[in-house]
Amino acid sequence: MKDASGSEEHKTSRSQEDQDRMKRNLCFTWGDSTKKLKEKRRTATKGRAHRRGLKRQKFKAECLKQEKL
């Protein structure tokens, strides 16, 4: 019984680490991926692109906050 509970705890902590790593990776790859998308889709409506840019700014700001902590 002890072993089982211990492994479960380990699992949860590991998944949290993975989530953090995924977020950090997103931070770095976010700009590149959007750049590629922009090259592919130059005909996107301005409003949509603008909203997307604002979302990206907000996301990057959150990322920086996370890294400072």
C-alpha cells in the first residue's frame, strides 16, 4: 500500500514538471510558429491578426512573469 501511494505522488509532481516545461517551451517556440503561420496565411483579416497579436503579447508577458519568479 505504501509503495502505491508513493508512486502516485511522484506521478503528480512529474506531470506538474512536464506542464511547466511545456509552458517554457511554448514561450520559446511561440514566435517562430506564428511567424510560419503568418507566412502561410497572408490573407488573414486584419482584425483577427490583431487579436492574435494581442493574445501573443499577453501570453509572452505571463511567460516573463513566470520566469522572474
